[in-house]
Amino acid sequence: MDFQYTPEQDAFRHEVRSWLEANLPPDLCVDDPTDERVAPDRPTFERRVAWQKQMHAAGWVGISWPVEYGGRGVTLMEQVIYDEECFRARAPVLPGYSGINMAGPTLVEWGTDEQKRRYLPRILSGDDIWCQGFSEPGAGSDLAGLATRAVDAGDHFVVNGQKVWTSGAQFADWIYLLVRTDPAAPRHRGISYLLVDMKTPGITVRPLVLMNGHQHFNEVFFVDVAVPKANLVGPVNQGWKVAMTTLMYERKGGGGRGHDAQIARLGALARQITANGGTAWDSPIVRQRYAQLVIDATVLKYTRLRNLTRQLRGELPGPEGSILKLFGSELGVRISDFTGELLGPRILVNQATPEVPDGPRWYNRVVSGRQYTIAGGTSEIQRNIIAERVLGLPKD
Ligand SMILES: Cc1cc2nc3c(=O)[nH]c(=O)nc-3n(C[C@H](O)[C@H](O)[C@H](O)COP(=O)(O)OP(=O)(O)OC[C@H]3O[C@@H](n4cnc5c(N)ncnc54)[C@H](O)[C@@H]3O)c2cc1C
């Protein structure tokens, strides 16, 4: 693995960093961007949309998309540098992330020319915000068990059913939706992939509020919703293949980010917090727990770099991605657990205090620490993939 950046890559990093320093409004910055992927309220959402539009006008949205679809066609390394710099600047996750990272790349691969022309520019510009309608009350890990039904009605489908855990549906203009079009076919072969305007009559969005009061996701109900056939992506009953493209793009970013920064900040906090007549850092147990987190984060970093090297050599991302997703998300939980032990009852105070000036950050970390062990495929599902497809163990 080559640890050196080329002069061009250094110059690119400098360009991104300088632009963010000059343009990112400080009041939009968030402590741990990926812990708050959906804006906590509408005013914040609208300010983030304005930010996406500003970034887009300067050519900084969807930079890895092909040039013909409005991207810059940058290399994988440049995309990695861009992500690192956005994270370093504490820039919020863009409100259009589901379209930019998942729906858009899926349409580039599967969409008709008309679909690409109509949807792709508005995804980048922030004019259309998208959400993902895959999970249902009876279909999460076992996604192929989905029951939302779409019936052929000539020039359109009629959709009835329910989705759940739909992140950001309360703000979304469009949803990419998996529906069952042939109930008689084997499960994976009777599914289709539709693009649905959230303003279509018959759609109801009901919020699911998280422990920290944020409304991250929703239930979405469909009652006799008419969807034009022109909104079908890929062939009818072949939606499973289209969905796998979307999930491949989703899992690329799995496992959460920013572990190093969180751990470093916890080290500083441990030296500040009083305990047993000294500081928490005086305790060898605290220092040992801390050292283990540093080791884990270092292991994760080099595993990620090894994976990156493979991709730079032109090898396809394989099931090894599950190792990063599993280890990264479980490390996030270990960081949350350590935070809770370090701060004790102080963790419950969801505001800044003299001793813990970034209190809300740690409260949010503890209550949202588990999300990445579930979203995009649970830890148990990742272990199944690693066991069967990486280690080659038998299924039973
Ligand atoms: C923060 C967050 C955001 C999300 N956003 C979206 C979104 O925008 N759109 C969307 O469609 N979905 C979204 N989801 C839903 C997510 O995809 C599902 O929660 C996930 O796939 C798990 O499905 P489930 O909740 O139905 O749990 P289940 O599948 O019912 O699993 C329950 C438990 O059983 C275990 N289990 C299930 N099957 C197996 C097996 N074969 N072997 C071993 N253990 C098993 C699981 O690991 C889990 O512990 C989001 C979830 C989270 C947490």
C-alpha cells in the first residue's frame, strides 16, 4: 500500500479545504456529521438545501458522477479526499445524500435516457430530495419478503402497502420504492423498482421520533397510489437486481465515520472530568479502555486503506466490505459505551455544561450509537455474509 499522496492529490485537497473554509457557514457545522444525517427540523433542512445549492453552483456535488450527468468524474482517491475534507470541516451531510449516493448512481446504471434527463440534474442541484422505500414491517433483513403491492392498470401501476424506517421521508420530494408486481413468482423475481412522487394522492407520512427527539425516519403508507409506467426502473419483475445496485452503493459508506476524532476528543474529556479527587484520566482502567479504542480505530483505518488499495488496483468491492461495516459500526457502539461510563450521569444532560462543553454531542452519540449496526444490513447479517462468502463456512 502506498501511503503517499501525489502532488495533484495534495493540490486537490488544498482546493477542497480552502473552498470549505471560505464558504461553509459556521452555524451549519455539526460535531459528528454522520450521527445526524437527516436534519432535526425543517428550518435546518432548508438551510442545508441552500448549502447544497451553493456547493452545486461551485461544482462540489456528486463529484464522482460521470461528467455527462453533471459530475466531475473524479478518481476514487479524489472522492476519498473530498469526503475526508467535508468531514474535517464538520460540514453537514447533504440533504440530498440518498439521491446523490444511491438513487442517482442507480439511475445512471439502470435508468432510461428520459429518466436520466429528468431526474439526475435535479438530484445534484437539491431541487429534488429523495428517500428510500425498501424496508417494511415484515421485510428488513429479509427484504425479498416485501409485500407492498403494485397492480398493472394499463398506463400506470396502483400501489398499496406500507414502508417503515424511511429516513428523511418527511422532507422528500421523491421515493425510490420496491414493490411486488408478481405475487405468484419466486420471491426475488416478482419485485419491481418504481420512482414515486411523494405528492401523489394516497401517500401518508407518519413520523417515528428517536430517543433524542430527532425525527430521523418515518412510516409511509400507500393507498391506491397511481404511479405512471414511465417511472419503472429496469424491466418489470427485475427490481431485485436494480435494488442490489442501490444497496451496493449504500454499503460503500456503511459503518459510520469519525471514530478517530471522537476518540481523541474523549481523551481530552477524560483529562478534564473530575473523579475520585483527581481526573478520570488518573484511573488506569480508563486509560486501558481508551488505549483499546485507539487500537481498534487504528485497525479499522488500515483495514479500510487495504480495501481502498484493492479498489485502486481495479478489483471490485467484494464481501470484505461487510468486515468494515461490521467492525466500524460495532466500534461506534464501543465508543458510546465508553462515553457513558466516562460521563456517568452527566451523559443525560443534553446541553453544554462547564465540565462538558460539548454535552449534546455525547448524549446524541450514546442514543444513536447503535444505528449503524442496524441500517444497511444488521451486524448479524454482516456476520452471515463474512462466514459464508469470505470464510467459506457451510450455511448450516
Ligand atoms: C438509522 C436507520 C435508518 C434507516 N433508514 C432506512 C431507509 O431510509 N429506508 C429503508 O428502507 N430502511 C431503512 N432502515 C431500515 C433497515 O434497513 C432495517 O432496519 C434493517 O434492514 C433490519 O431490518 P429490521 O429492522 O426489519 O430487523 P429484522 O430483519 O426483523 O431483524 C431483527 C433481528 O433479527 C436478526 N436477524 C434477522 N435475520 C437474521 C438472520 N438470517 N441471521 C441472523 N440474525 C438475523 C437481525 O440481525 C436483528 O437483530 C433504516 C434503519 C436504521 C436503523
